[in-house]
Amino acid sequence: MPLVGIDLGTTFSCVACVGDGGVPTVIRDGQGNTEVPSVISFDGRDAYVGCAAVERKGVLPHTIFELFKRDIGKPLDSAHGGAAPYEVGGFKFGAAGMSAILLRYLKKQAIRHFRKTGELDETDDRKVALDAVITVPASFGDKERNETKLAGEAAGFRVVGMINEPTAAALAFGLGRKEELRILVFDLGGGTFDATLLRMASGVATVEATRGDNSLGGKDFDDLIERYLAAAAFRATGVHVPEERGFELQRHARRAKHELSECEQVEVAMTHGGEDLVLTLHRKSTHSSLRVRPSGENHEFYFEERSTDLLHRCRAICETLFDEVSIETKAGTRRVRWSDIDEIVLAGGSCRMPMIAEMIERVSGKRVQRHIEGFSYDTAIAVGAALYGVHREDVSDVLSHGMGVKVLEDGRPRVDCLVERDTRVPVTAERSYRAPAGAVLEVYEGESRAPDECELRGRLELNNPEGQVRIEMAWSSDGILRVLADFPPHGRRELEIKNEDFQFGRRLALLRERVASLTVHA
Ligand code: ADP
Ligand code: MG
């Protein structure tokens, strides 16, 4: 069965496969693009995805759905908190449903590709089974991973693996390399930032640690420009830019940002308050322009200067990551430093901004490769996922969060961690506890010892007699958790996890049916 690697991005998604001779190929859509905007637009039961949805954005903004990945794992009803459901044909699609529709579209692109290469026969699209490895941000917890898997299965994929995005990027970069390397993956996407340390040795990749921020990405750089444009337009005309023009400002800001990656200076032309305005944005403030700064308040826009805080945040996350990994030296054990890193891999579209590589080079004293043969910021994650699918036995990934159970310690509830974060998967952990009769097992995800600072992930009614209970937690390499409780001498009993908010099988059947009831235009 053909296999694809899918980078299910917040703003862009990408699909790749590994062709004959182990060479990765990025699958193109009907228009020849390798990247599909993660955007959906509805017209009744018709769903338009990717570029077709973006085209409708200007005309039918109220039918557009985007950035839904940020809401993955949030309950559907927290509509006011952001996870606004979209109603199609009387059914509310949440973030997982939206992802399923996007994935359905990506599956269509993949099927078309495999038909062309002769790997698939001409049959009904819905009956074609495809294996998929889907990537997720390192910061995703178990719940978000489950939701993503649900979306993949509902779209008609057999999800054979899920790996962290930075791991995938590193694989695309270094899977074929034989020397021992410590790699830092710096992935700055549209809405998220992830930093990961990996070891590569004789073709085997091991993640050492990974840290991220779910609310740091290209969007924050857009916002800087957008705010400047709004302020400058107001200064020039005395008229506030109304909210309904936000879309337009956003578009101007993003385009200007992209151009600033290529040019030192760009101009944004807009009409506001009855005036035609031309606003100039600069990439960096050179010495000479500082000297000719007009007296009084300076209203010039220097992109890199204004981005200092965002760059600091990226750097700080890298450095906390380094603190997590200790290395052995002749002088003893110490934390990782910039100088210990052999290669820095940039991933995510926002690394196109020259200031990113410049900042990393400044703090690390190392050269960052900007152009690597056969490697692109935009497609590396999908390519790595496809490679992972083919070389699954050579790769190990780590958990991003610890997992434990609630226990009573001196009468106070505590989370007893069975598996620490950064543990490699697959992994099985077990521990025995003394439990009263009819105990309820609560499974928590997080790093704190206080249950209310962690996330409750599942409850299991034990119906046990008083005595020892052995708890086993097992993660498969798809990152999905299974919990078992066992009380000898009664032997291992199968117990039902009463997980109120996640009933995979039932929801899958429902979602699959709903997605199938839509026409997804390829
Ligand atoms: P995600 O994986 O989060 O969906 P990507 O890795 O595809 O995102 O990156 C998307 C981000 O990259 C967007 O914020 C986009 O504006 C930014 N980006 C793409 N090309 C450029 C460029 N030439 N210069 C600056 N930013 C860019
Ligand atoms: Mg990405």
C-alpha cells in the first residue's frame, strides 16, 4: 500500500512520498503547488480547500475557515474561546473535523499522484486505502495527537505513525548521513515555534529533547507590520482604520513581510480616509538612516528592530531546551551549549526571513546552511514524515509531556509521574500502588506534581478489592497511550477507560460519515 508523509500545518500543509530507489517526492496539487494553504471554504455541502478556498476569501470571507489547527483538542463548545464550530448540513465541525476535510483533500491529491505513477489502479477514491504518517508540533499533548489521528482516520487514511514536526525536519536533513551529529531543528512556522535537539548516529535518529511555543510564529511578525500600517494610516489621515478592513491590512502586511525577505525596503500602497497613501517599510536600520532620523518622534518602520522581542523569545526557548540535555565530557557532566551543536536545521516558512539565520549565527558562532541540496524549508517536514514511514524502525521520537496518575501523599492529592517528558517512544512503564476497594484511577498529563496544574486525560473505575494495583502505561510509536490496571492475584483484568471527552471509535464513525457527506473539490 502506498504511504504518504503529511505536514498538517497551521497555515500550509504538504504531502510527500518516497518513490523508487528511496527518493522522496513532494506531491503537487492540480495547479502544481507543493504547499496547500490550510484553508477551507464552504458552499452548502461543497468544501473548497487550499488555493480554491483562498481565492474565495476576498469575495466570501464569511465562508472561510483557517488556523483551525490552533483549536485542536479544545472542546467544540468553547466557541467563544476560539474553537468556533462551523455548521455544514446541520453538523458542527470542530477543529478535528476541519482537519479531516483538509486531509481528505490531501488524500485526493495523493491518489491522483499514485495513479499517475501507476502505484494505484483506477478505482473508487473512497475505497482506496492509503497509509499515512502525520506530523504534529512537539508541543502537542496526547489529546491533540489523538484528535489529529482521528482526523486522519476520518479522512480515510490508515494512520501508521505520528511524529513531531522537528523530528521529521531533521530526518529530511540527515537520515542518509553516516557521521554522528547533534542537530538543532529551529522550526518557525505560521503560528508556532518548536526547537528540538536530536542525535544522529549511523542513520538512527534519536530526539534528545524538544520545547516549543504554540503562540509564536509568522503571524506575530505579520501583526507587527499590520499594527504599523494601521497607525501610519491614522497618522496620515486622522481617520482610524475600521475593523472590517482588517483582512486587507493583514494581506498587505503579509505580502510586505514576504517581500522584506528579498528586498531591503518595500512600499505598501493603500487608500484610506479618501487619500492615496504610500508607506515605506525597511528591513534594517542602517547607520546612515539612523543619522538622518528626523528630529522629534521617529515613525520609520525598521522590521528587524521591531522584531527584537520575538527573536529573543525564540532564542530563550532554544536555551531552555539546552538546559534540559546534559552531555558527558572529560571534565564531568554539563548542559548543552551552542558550541556542542554540529548542525542547525531551519524549518518553517518564517525562516525565510534573513534575520532568523543571522540571529542564530550571531548567538551560536556557527554558519547556518541556507541552501541544502534537496531540502526546502517548506517541504522538509512532509518529506521527513514520508521517510519516517519507510524507515520507522530506525527512528525514535520522544514524549513532549510527562504522564502520571493521581495518588494521595500524606492525605494530599499528588501526580505521581510514571513517564517523564523527553522519554523515547515506544515505551511501557509500570508501578504498583496500594489502593482501597473500588478505587478510581485518574491519569494526568503535565510536568507539575499538583493535579490542578496538569491536564486530566482519563479516568478508570477499577472495581478492585482493597490491595495492590499494578498500573501499566504503554505508548505505541504512533504516540497514543493505553492504560491498564491489574490487581494480582486476581490476574489482569480488562477495564474500560471512562474518558468523557474522547471516545475515539464512536466519534470516528460519526466524523467519517460527515466528511463523506461533503463534496471535497480536488
Ligand atoms: P505552518 O507549518 O505553521 O503552517 P509554514 O512553515 O508553512 O507554517 O510557514 C508559514 C509562515 O511562513 C507564514 O507565517 C508565512 O507568512 C511565512 N513565510 C512564508 N514565506 C515567507 C517569506 N518569504 N518571508 C517571510 N515569511 C514567510
Ligand atoms: Mg510547519
